[in-house]
Amino acid sequence: MKRLSPILLAAAAAAFACSKDSTAPDPDVIDGQEFAAVRTALDTALQNDPNYQTLRQSVFQFINRATHMTDASGEIRIAGIQLDIDAMQADTPVVAQLSGVLAWRGYNATTRTVDSVVFVIGTGLTPPVDDSLRPSFSPDSVGQATGFIVHQATDSTITAWQAATGALQVTSASYGGGSTVSGGGLTLTVYRGTLGGNYHIGATQVGNPSNTNNSAASFATGVRSIKIRITGTIP
């Protein structure tokens, strides 16, 4: 499986650190402790996944808004993610176009845990995107995606399931003007807007494939989303 370049991550670090976002009042702003619980659940469950480790450092720090939705299972918060890399390293193109969704339920402010987290990531940027979920994917393989369901108990015990079947569909994407910074030979532009689509995931427990889980969400009218575009030359 091709990995998102760790060299790209290191080269872009200076630009990432410089990007700021407005702090104007917004009902979709994520409480810092709540998002820390979400990230802790994912960090623990996916500590050995190289693509996730790159995304958590290069993308997740910009996610500070998530749409509130209600479905048959109660309230869910959802944020869209898109990453567009078109850079060069020596004479070799480093290209990746990814779309994903981060969703969670059941934040407990007392224990600072979150009951469940779903993270789905696939290839493709411009709608329509229709990716099939599988246990792993290559960022340069069109039509592929993967996903995870993570449960965090109130004592912080983590249980994780990895996608076996399912799909990620992106039906719309709309963004305003971006905020651009440069550093390390690269230019990074952060756009904020909305992403529309849906996902459904059928997953097997990591270490115990006989135990299955599933999750689904439809957000056809759009949820808060972030798109990051990276261009330039990797040293």
C-alpha cells in the first residue's frame, strides 16, 4: 500500500504551523476537550496506521468545526475532510486527492471520553466520488476507501473495527476563498465550506474478526468541511 509521504509532512510543517482560523462565534465550533477525546480514541486505535498518522498531523489540526445532526440513533457530529496534494520531489510528482468524513457520538464531559468515532477516507476530490470500502487502500488508487469504527468506554478502554465492506460517496463540495501560507518550499491553502454525501460501513473487530459492527450516515444537504491544497517543491 502506498503511503502518504512522511517527507511531505516534514517539509510542510512550517506552513501548517502558520495557518490560523477565525475565532468568530459559531454554533458548530468544536469544544477543545471534546475534540481531544475524539483524537485520543483515534490515536489509540490507529497508532500503527501510517496514512492516519500523516493525516492526523497535517489535516486534523485544522478541523475545528463539525455539523450537529440528529438521526435515529440520536445526535451525531460530522466534519468533512478533503486533501489535494500536487507537489514535486526532485523530478517525481507527489500527487494525492482524498476525501473523508469524521463523525462521532456520545461525548461525556465528565469522563472526557466519546462513545463512538467513525473515520472514513477514500480517493477522489471532485464530486461525484463513489469509493468502495475495504480493509486498506492506496491513496493513488481510484475508487478505493477504508474506514474505522472506534468505541471508547468511560474508563477509556478502546475497541476498534476496520472496514470490510461499505462505501463513501461525495455528492457535493462547496468552499469559499482560501487562506494561503508558504513554508519549506511548499504552499498550503486552507478552504472552509461544506461537503455533501453519505457513507455506510460494515466492519470487523481488530483482533477478533468474528465480532462485527456497522455505521451509516447521510449528509446530503452538506456538513462543515475543510479542504487543504498543498503545492510546490519538496526539498
